[in-house]
Amino acid sequence: MPKSVVIVGGGPGGYEAALVAAQFGADVTVIESGGIGGAAVLTDCVPSKTLIATADRVGRINHSGQLGVRVGGGPVSVDFGVLNSRVLELAQAQSDDIAGRLRDAGVEIVEGHGRLVAPDKVEVGDRQFAADVILLATGARPRELPGALPDGERILTWQQLYDLSELPERLIVVGSGVTGAEFANAYTGLGSQVALVSSRERVLPTQDPDAAEVLEDVLQRQGMELVARSRAERVERINDGVLVTLSDGRQLSGSHCLMAVGAVPNTEDLGCAEVGVALDNGYVAVDRVSRTSVNGIYAAGDCTGVLPLANVAAMQGRIAMWHALGEAVSPLNLKVVSSNVFTDPQIASVGVTQAEVDSGIARAHGIKLPLATNARAKMQGVDAGFVKIFCRVSGTVVGAVVVAPNASELIYSLALAVELGLNVDDLATTFTVYPSLSGSIAEAARRLHQVD
């Protein structure tokens, strides 16, 4: 008799788990209150990267004079209403596509708020679903500060930006992590005046410091104002704009304010305490095969706090189903996770970090090769970026960072190298196209070759 699987949450962790479970013959139900695809598809990754793609295109055109391209007599303008309509339509289309895949696989989709009422039972309204296996994949939502509550008009979370009909004249972005940096970069490219408030000395404090330095330089050259080592204490509406008060008393005025100060897990009213599922600072505690503290209940994605990336959520969900259904499975290994910051240039990384090398946590050495010497980069007018590779004394590739226009694509070969334990000589002796940005990966690897 097939096992019954109930999944609470239809984001990447939930829908990928559902597809795996259905593939192995389980009876699968997905419960989702906000639309299949969850925040990642409807209000986060897909819409934000769609907006960023437009900003990238505008930036390429506006800065193509050095390539001999002339477009009108001034910068390219953007119809912001059309842009945001396209963003939302594309997100909904992606959600519909995923829902179609689930239904084609035989998965039942139930709309509503799912809540644990027993270790083997989930309640949705007046219905109850018994399950052999339960997966919690409820995601997270933007964190709100008491003195800067969003109103959806002038004070915004990143989920509310797409309701705007006009481009913000002056956007104040509070928070310089990945989300803040991506939107600050995008809106600068679209033509807004942007001020980025950072509590740290630099942008992207959790990323490679060399990469963050490159991005910060590019952003400031494009006209973005960086307000470093400052915290926003209060954000309030004034007339047709906002006033941001910093902890040192300084004030910044703008037309809009984006609050990008982290996220909180969606675990309230989930029934975790009632059935004994342990939480850690609000996040569902899981092991490396996605098990919670209760037998038969698993969790995946941002509600676990493991690593807030869609690809990690999806892998957690797959691992949970493989484990629950008795298939061969390897525990989640965060050292092989590749990630990307969708700024311009993009910042992609995998494996060992510069901080781990500098502190001695990781025994490795590396090399950084600027793209300024790459022929293809010169042709494309790319003047900022690099390839950095870390390897052990043996030559085994253990980490990498790529800062380039298409870093999210270039990192794949390096992620394979880390995953498979390839030697730098494997990269160095593999043919690359000439001219290409990927040629810098092979060149960096050649420079890491150890001569006996």
C-alpha cells in the first residue's frame, strides 16, 4: 500500500519534495495558502530577478557608449507600470506551470492554512489529512522593525515593490545584505536615486570581501550613496515621501523606503509545540536529512533556517522524501552549495570561503585573476570582476568565487569541481572557448598548478 505524504507549503522545498514522493508512488497532498511556488516564485526570487534582468538590460544600453553604441540623446527610460506588470505576470505563469506539473504527477493541491494536530495528521479548515509522512515547508517572510512598519505605499518590504506604478525618485534601502544590495543595484540601474543604509562598514558583509569591494566601487561609481556603519531607528511618512532617522540622529529623506533587514520563519500557528516539533529561535530544527524531533515529520526551506536559498530548500525537500520513502540518500552538504548575488556584476560562490582560509579553518590557498586581462571581457566592456579559486596543497578544488556579468552561469563548472573533488589540473587541461570569460577559470587553475 502506498505511503501517504502531506506537505505543508508549496514553495521550492514543498513542490520538489512532492514531485519526488509522487515519482516513488506515494499519495501526495500539498497544502498551500498563498499560491504554488510560494514566496520564492510569487513575491521573491522570480519577480526580483525578473526586475533585475530589466535593470541589467537598461544598464548595458546606458553604458554601451564605449562600444560605439548610440541610443537617442540620453539615458534609456523604463515604463515602470509595464515592467511591474510583466514581473507579476511572469511570476504567476511560473506558479501555474509548477501547479500543472504537480497535478500531472498526481499530486492533490489543497488551498488553505495547514496546521499540525497530531504527529500524523494535518488540519486545513474543517478537513483533516492523515499522513505517514509530513513535510513542513512554510518558508519565511520579511522581518519588520517596530519603528518602520511597512504600509505598502511608501515604506515597503521586498514583497511590496511590485505594486508600485511609478519608479521611485529617491529610494532609501535599509539593509546591505544580499536583498538590499540587489535592489539598490537594480533601482540605481533603472534610474532611481538610491541611498543604501548599511549597519556594517561595507555592503554584503557575509560575502567574499574582495567581491563586496568590487560591487561597492561599481555602485558608487553609478551614483549610489552608501551610508555605512549606520542603523535605521525609525522610518515615517512625510507628505509625499519618507523620513529615515538613523541611530546617530542623522536623517535621510526620500520618496520611498525599502526595508531589507532579514526574514522571520513562518512557524506560528503551525502546531509545532502541540505535537512536540522542536523550534530553535522560531525555526524548525532539522538534521542533515531534514528530520525534525518528531518521527515521521520533516522540514525543508527557509522555515528551518539552514541556508535561505531556493536550491537548498529544494534539496532539503528531496532528501526528506528519499529518506522517508526508504531510498538511498546522502545528507545535505552545505560545502557544495553554489549561490549567487544578482547584482551587476553578479557574485557567485561555492565551497570554502576567503574568511575560512584567512582564519585557518580551511587549509587551502587561492589565486585571484582579474577579468581585466580577459579578451572577451574587454570586448564586452567589462571593467570589474575576477575569478578566484581555492585548492588544497594536493591541488583539489575546494572553493571558488566569480565576479562577472554571468557569474551565476560560470560558477557551475567550479561547483562541479568542488562536488566531484576535481584537481586544478583537471580544470587547467580542459578546453575552453576562445575568447570566453570561462577562459579565466582555466587560466586561474593553471596558475595554481604545483610544479614539483
